[in-house]
Amino acid sequence: MTKRILFFIILLALPLLSGCWSRKEVNDVAFVSGIGIDQMEDGRIRLALQLAIPRMLGSSGQGGTSSSGEKDIAAKAVWIVSESGESIMDAYRKLQEKLQREIFFAHNRIICIGESMARQGLSPVLDFFVRYQESRMQSYLIFTRGEALDLLYYLPKFEKIPAEVIRESEKTGTGIGSKMRDFAEMLLADDSQPLADEFEIVASNVQGSEETAKREAPSAIEGSVALKGLAVFKDDKLVGWIDRKETRGVLWFHNKTKKGSAYTLEIPKDKGGGKVSLEMISSKTELKPSLKEGEVGMEVKTYLKADLYESSSSLDLTDPKSIRLIENLLAEDVENRLRLALKKVQKDYRSDIIGFGAAVHRKYPRQWQNGLNERWDQVFTEIPVTIHSKMTVRNTGLTGSSLKQKEEENK
């Protein structure tokens, strides 16, 4: 009898358990693919949203060209809307009042922040996205020297959604690739400072036009979006930028050098002249802090394996001495990149974005908690650093002689 009663209770409860009480129909929501945030001259915050247009994402949604040669704005796959307010929430509510669909953040790819907003401080921005339940902590956080709104207006050549292009660029590993979650963790930690990638819009003319990309209409910027470098922070405020060359050094400190990175080395004229190009196969960086009588030191060890892919030098690549020369030149090049990045962050910006504090904290947790953490801003700028590199050229290809060398031999 008991089993029969239990069976009927379960049977009656089944209708109540079916379905999704919190479901949202596709036709009722506006999917956010990218977010742009700027500080206006009057101090208000402008929130811009890149909204995907579902009906334009299919094969029939390709952008067309009108008889006048201008882009058909109605054929694009995204719609940019923006509004300013006293806070992110204020601007968001104003936008929501003007849209017939509910704004949906769960599919957002990127959050782009303009320079003026970043220099004012990111706490208001981060507070909203950390608290709001629909926001994605996996969204990439990027910065630009101009206005974030411009990056949302960028028109990609190969993708329909501009934010998707930037996300794919971040996934390649050419930059630091900071997500919202990563940035927030760095900001809250007492042994590191935040950093993120900087993007810009460059001219789309691949043949070398010097004319920069400009806004052609209130809806479009022709060009290509590219990683320019890194944004450096001290707490939640932007303090400066790092260019592409210095970025390579920062990536070495973070053990984020990308497999496949290329290095081109100049061979001294008395050693054969010309250039050689190598592709990185693997790399590793070790940070080894020391603490003696209250003084912090840091030893940086780098390891790299590379294949040689191109040579315009007269070097005999079958000779071990030539390989050692290339390895020494490669080590010198890597060490120069590291020292260039180190000077920038240690002396110019005085911001530990390279992980020295985290390395000291791991090795000396007691000393860190007993006051070293409170003095770290000053200690970091005075740390003596020694750098040692071990480079290995693994393969030189199917021939030992370059074409230049063979030409010289045939003369």
C-alpha cells in the first residue's frame, strides 16, 4: 500500500517538475556579443552594446553594397546601441527602456574599455560585472587608447560578429589574454598588479596605405583590429602602455610565450653576415627569488628550443660552432627583451605585472605576511635581477648551406 501511495505522489508531481521555469525565448532577448565602456567629458559613463541580429547570422545575411558603393547598414549582423549614465547600471537601465527585447549578457565575448575610463579607475566597472548574475567572467577584458565604442563599430572581413574576431585573436596566445575573472583576481591579490591586452584599429589596405582607418558612418569603421601591446595598471587605474616588443618580454616572465613565435637574428658581418629566422618549439621561464638579511633578489632563467627555418647568411649550418653562435645570439635577443620589459615596469611604471611578488610570496610566505607585502611597491623597484638563458637550436632543415653560401662557393 505504501509503495502504491508513493507511486501516485510521484506521478502527480511530474507535471510540476517538467519544463524550465526561468527559460527565456530567443525571440524575447537581445544577445550581447561585445561591450564598450567610455568615460565622457562630463564624467558620465557611456555603455555601448554590440547586439547580434539573429536573422542576419545565416547564409542569407551577408552584407551587401548599395549602388552608391556604401555598405548597406541594414545588412549587418550586429547593431550598436549606447547610452550614458551616472553609473553602469544607470546606463544599462536607460538602454533597456529603449529596447523591445531583454538585454542578455550571458553570451558576451569581450569587454572593451577606453583609456579615459581606465585612467579614472575600474572599480565601478568591475563591481557591476562581478555582481550581475548574467555577466560572463570568462569574457576577455581589453583596452584601447581611443574610445571603446570605435572597436565595436569595427567591420570584420571574415566574421559577421566583430567581437568574435577579437576573442579569436585573444585565444591565439599572442597577448596576455586576460579574462574578467583573471583581471579581478590580480586586482584583489596583494602580490601582483593587473594587466590586459591593448587593441587598435589599423588600416585595412594590406598593400601599405598610410591612411589610417576612420569612421565612415555612425555605424562602421573599415579596417582591421590588431593587438598593439599591453595596458599596465597600478591597482585599478591605468598607468601606461607597453608596445609589442616589450610585450614579448612580459610574456616571457609570465611563461606565456606562444609556440610558433618567430625570431629573426642579425649575424655579424665578420661571422658571415645576413640573417637567420627561427621558430620557437618550446620555452620555459623560472623565477627564483632570494631573501638575505631582508634584501630581495631575483634570478630569471629562460629556456628555449627552436628550429631554424631561413638563412641569408654565409654561415655553414653543418658546423657546430655556427649553431652555438646562433644560440648565443638568440639568448642575447631574449635577454634584451626581458630587460627592456623589466625596465619599463620596474622603473617607469613601478608596477609588478611580471609576477615577482607572487614568486616571493610562494617561496617566503611567512616573511611576506610579516610586512614584506606592505613594502612591496617600494621593494619591487629596487630588486637586483640576474638573467640566464639557455637556447637550443634543434633542427636546421634539409640543407646545411644557405643559397647565398652556395652562390659564393660557385663563384
